[in-house]
Amino acid sequence: MEKREIEYSQVKNIFSMTCRVEVAIHAKAENIWRLLTNAKGFSNWNSTVTAIDGEIREGQRIRIHVPGTARTFKPKVSGVVANKMMTWSDGVPSIFKGARTFELKPCGDALTEFIMEEQFSGFVFALVKNKLPDFKLIFETYAVDLKNEAERLELPG
């Protein structure tokens, strides 16, 4: 089942927003997983991240540095199922919380569907939602960067 190159969607209401990107990657799930869980090498392939400090594994809190801001994001890694899914989340439920889920779905021989979804919620979200960046560009760039690197590494030789 071949998907279109990139599919992005966004659902927004007063107290929450969910952003989602999907892309078919011509690579094995375990090879994509290695890229997604290698904190030290993340910025080598992902232009939306300048560095990640810490280890991307169950129960760990990582520090994500992104271009264009001095702010450091400090999500906790949870729900890890190797080669399949994980969640990075931070914040306080009902006030302001962000949770980004990564999912890999094998679709055949060396073809994997990558899905990244982030949900922002809470009453503070209602106050700051108009100040948030355009997640469409960020999510699409993230997915294309991952696809390009995974497919480059999957090539023989």
C-alpha cells in the first residue's frame, strides 16, 4: 500500500490541538527506530533539532534544543515499544500539556509507515495557541528529513 508522499492534518479547538504527519519510508522499521532513538546523532539528519541531551529510552527525560529559540524542551520518554512506538510528553494535564507520539507500521518488505502526532491541551493552550509556530512546516520537514536519511541508509553499498 503506497501512500502519498506526506500527509499532514491538524485539528484545533478551544482547549486542544492535534497535529499529525504520515509518510511512507522505504526502510525497515528497526532502521528508522535507530535514527529516532539515537539522541547524539539526531541533529545530523533532523533539521528541526539542533541537539538532544540524554538518552531516548523508557522513563528518561531528554533535553531538546531547536533552531530559532533559546528555549529547551524537556519531555519524558514513555510508552516505548521497540521498533513500533514511543511518546515524548511534558507539562501539567489540564493546564498545558504536550505529548508527541511516534509510530512505525511495517507495510511490507522494507516499507514502513511513519506517523508522528502531537497533542497540545489545557486551559493555558487557549491563551497561547495564536503564538505557536506553524506546525505544518515543522512536521513535514521532520518527516522528510527522517525519510531521506532512513532511505539513504537503507541503500546497499
